[in-house]
Amino acid sequence: MPSEGDEGRSREDEFQDTWLQTLREQLDSDKEIRANSWGYRQRKRGAEIADVMMRPRTNSSLPVGDAEALVLSGAGYSQVLARGDAVDVPVFLRDQGRWNWGGRRPIDQILDNIPDTCTVDVQEPRNLDDADSYSTVTIAEVKERFRGNKETHLPWNCLDMAPPGVPLLLPPVLQCEECDFLYGIQQQVLGEGTAKRASVNARARKDRRWKQATNWVLIAEGGAISEAHHDSNGYCTWLTVAEGEVCFAWLSNPSEEVLDSYQAGENGNGSYRLSSNWRYVVLQPEETVVFESGLIHSVFRLSGDNQQTMMVGGHFLRRSRAREWLTAFLNQIRNPLGSNEDLDLISKNLVDTGVRLVEQVGHDGSFGNEEARREVREIKAQIDTEWTANFKTTGMRR
């Protein structure tokens, strides 16, 4: 977390230097990782970013000015949301992640509440880069892997894990009308015109037109890297560290040239990874980052004993930013590379339902004035045209 004191700054310097040194040593000496594997690719690309990333300029209030991140209290961010202010930089919060883990390791508490026979996808560093980056394993295998919190040169990064038991709700500051748009869409999709709880539960079991997006868990071993990407569907995102240290890096105010390099994906030269605009913050347990749609970011973890990490997080949508959400969605139709997931029929249903909701309840002004709602309809028409041109009726890209 950005700090005003010298001690905080030196800690972040130490993290970056130690992490980068460890990563380079792994690339130089780890014979288990083939040069055409996902692990080698992630480490090589991560090293390029870590070599140029710097701490951000920060503000503790709006306007953002030349700041590259905001460090706010919950009360301060609540005021931002209540005004419907645009925030195009990450927001860092210290007082939003106080879950009661009962004195246990958060990782243990999560895993112990999932049956051993359940399966989850993990990024497997040994997988070759012409195949999927992930493998499907059982929770029993994950439990065995994470027991003891020991160092590994082949770290697993558990993807797409739903929280068991009590839902990990939105941080308190996001529990407001401004940030409830995605929850409203979910109810409309699953409820099919009814507000009954039973309808949501029944549809959730049998309807594959919806994917849980409002909360999830990210568990990773030390040294695991989440490669540079932006989140799909135009979602806003929150992440709170529950265990370990996590380095959150992002591309701040990228130029058109840098964006072109990023959007070119594997067809480009990768120069975006060498941009001087990469910034980073080291997050400790109970610290939160919130960012809006389209932010290109990466996540790093130190290798070694006692370096496993767990983050809880989720997606949300802001009512006052419906136009920006749809614009980000339209951009993903046109430029699919770099997103952590491609669009599908669930995505299109999300947009269709969201725009209907704006029309049905937007008269109260929470989605903006009539001009804003007119722009929502215009962007939706563009999405429909582009979708037909780029996707088959099955939801697969042409």
C-alpha cells in the first residue's frame, strides 16, 4: 500500500528487488520449466514488467490530477461513489477487508469447507504454451499442495474458485445503490420477471445463461504470476488480500501506441511490457484495491516458504457509469485479445438484461439523466450490430 513514510517505501523497494532477483534466478536455473511452457512465458514476461515498474504518484482526495492512484478511507470513497465521480485510477483502501477467519489460516478455512472430490482449474507452469495454461485437479490435490506453506518452483495459481459457506460480500463501501447494478442484473436473469428468492435458487442450478461474478477466491503458491490482462465484460473489480503479500501492478495512462501493442496480443511485439507507465503497490492482509473497467494489470507473488497468498474479490457495476461499461464491452467485441476471458452468450445476456433494467428503473436518475440513457441505447445498438458480425448464434466467435 502506498505509504507516506520512509519505512513503507523501503519495504516496497525490498519486495520489488527480492521478487525480481528470485524470478531471474528461476529463469536462469530452473530446468523443470521448458522454454515453450506457460511457466517460462509468464516468468519472462513478468520480469520485463518488474524491471520497469515504479511506485505511483498518489492523492488522498479528488480531483485525481496527475496522480496514478488514490489512497482513500472508506468514508472518502463513499463520497466519490455517492457523487457518481469517474475514477480512472486504482483506489486503495485499508479498512474494508475485516472478515472473521476464526484464528485459522484463511486458505485452510476455505479449502477445509470444500469437499475433496470437487474440482478446480489451476495454472500449471509445466503446460506447453500451445495447449491450455491450466489443468483440472481435485480439491484434495489442492489441500495436499498447500499444506505446510512450502516453497515450490512450479507454483499453482487456483482459478475461478467460488467461496464456500458464507458469501464473501462486497466490501462495506461498495454496499450501496451506486454499486448494485450487477446484482440487479443477476436477479433479472435468474428471476425471469419475479422477485422471489426460490426462483433465483432454482434458475441458478439449471440455467447456464449466468455465471457467478460477484465474489470469488484466488489462492496461489509463492511465485505464481497472473499475466498482464484486463477483466472481461467491462466489469469493475475489487480485490482484498486475506493472506500473504501480493504485488498489484497496472499500466497507468497508457499511450495509444502502448495500447496498440497490448491489443495486438501474440501478433504484436510485446512492447507494452516495457512501458515506463507500469506502476505497482504491495498489498498486505486486509488491504483492498478497487478498479474500474479496462485496467490492464498483473499480479506477482514472492517465492519461498510462507509465501502462499489468498485474495477474495468480485466484480460489480456502477449505475452512473453504465455508458462506460457498455463502451468497454463494445471494445472487447472489437479487440478480444488481452482479456482474461472471451465473451459468450452469458456476456450478451448480461448486456441485454442490463440495458432493459436501465430502461425500466432508470427514471429515478440513478443511471443518469435522459441524455445518458439515450447514449446507453445508442451504444447498445452498436453492440448488437457488432455482435451479429463477430459471433455465431452459439456464442462462439466467427
